Amino acid sequence: MPENVLASSSTSPSTSPSTAPSAVSSAPPSRHASSDRVTRQTPVSTPVRQRAIDLGDTTITYRHRISPRARRLRFEVRPGNGLEVTTPPGVSVARIEAVMREKTRWITTMLVRYAQPPGSVVAAPLVTGTILPFAGGHLRLVLETPRTGTRTSAVMNEGELRLTIANDAPEVVRSALAAWYRRQGRRVFAERVAYWNTHYCFSFGRIAIRDQKSRWGSCSRQGNLNFNWRLLLAPTSVLDYIVIHELSHLKEGNHSPRFWALVAECCPSYREQRDWLRLHGPELHF
């Protein structure tokens, strides 16, 4: 079962997000998404409607899209495009806005964060001296660009990551860093899975490190565990939460109360870690 890259949460129609966390849905890094499960109705084709709601002292406009394929309320904030709410047919505006009031903080935070259109936020430069987060710690980046052509190499030693590359063009540096983080992910995630599985003692298949755009991690039907290397840019507690989340799917292939009880055995603060990902997930990049 996947754990998405960006913000997402869901609750049943009769419970609040704080008391009944459920399935996480996928969303690409250019947006934030949140979902709220509802009972499906008979499919009806309905155009997108523009609506508005007062949340605190702010009037929020949003697009309401009704989709026969939707299984739950889904909230998406896209850079420069504002808020869109997708629902199954038959969900009332009163129900939508009740959920929006529950998610006021999330909605207003994401609207501020993604007020700029895509591409308008300039990434921090990667130069010698840049401090990089890594597996709960930090590394000082040192770039070396020999005059003669050379193969890319990376060496981590005493708090430094010495990266030797053909030139220091931003795309070259980012590509080399991503490749190095992904290689390191094999070791880090193998260690964290082994550590937490001493509690669960579950059997699993292989561990793979991915460069996924829509998931933090997943557990296949064959028991294979997949993790996004970008989690190495997150705090250790967040990385561990995803490891525990996917380990728990080895026994519970859903997001039922039994599943969350398994997660809570090793990560009682999982809600805090999940909230951190919702707010800061898009920042986990170079």
C-alpha cells in the first residue's frame, strides 16, 4: 500500500481526521492533496463549479469537480491554480464545507505556500559549503571540478560529502547528488527495516530504493518494500515512520484501525510524523 509523497489525509464521513486516520492517496510533488472517504453514489456527470467559503477571516474560492470515479473527497492545491475539491456524485456542499472547516489549517497553509505558479520558486544553489540534510544529520557539500574530464565520484567523510564532477552546472550537481543519495538509501533503509522488524518479526522480500513522484513508500503483494530516496532528506523520525508504515502493511494490507494499531506499537507519534510530511514533503528536494 502506498504512502504518498505529498500531503494527504482521509477520514470516514462520521469521524474526524484526528481520531480515524485512513488511506493515503498519491499526488505529484507539484501539489498538495488531501482526501476524505465517502460512500459512492450512482455516477452522474456534472461540470466543474466555482464556489466560495469563509474559513476564519479569509474567503476561499475553490473549484468543485464531481467525478463518477471518485471514492472519497479529495482536496488538491496546485501551484498558481488554487484549491480544487473532487467528490463522488451525491456529496452535498454542506458536507464538503464541513470537512473544509476541519482542514482549515491545512488548506490555508498550502494556499499560501503554493501561491506562486510552477517554476517561480528558485531552488537553493548547490555550491561548496551548502549544508545538505542526510538521514537525520547534515553533510557539508564540497564540489571538485578537475580541469581534465573525470568520472563522477562521491565520498562521504567526517561530515563532508566530496563530489567530483565534470562541471558544476546545477543539473549536473543535482543528478550526481540524487544518484549518490539513492545508493546510500539501500544501506540506510536496509538498516532501519532490520531495526524495526526486530519488533514485528515479519517476513518480507526485497528492499528497493525508488525515485518516485507519487509515493514515499509501498509494500507489494509479494512482500517487497519500496522507499523513496528523498526520505533521506527528512528527519529520522519521519523516515522511521514510513519504514514502520510499510512493515505494518506486511500484516495489514489496508489502513484499518488494526493497521494503525500496528504502526502505533513502534511509532505512537505517527500522526505528528504524517503531518510533518503533509507540510514539508514538497521541500524534500535539492
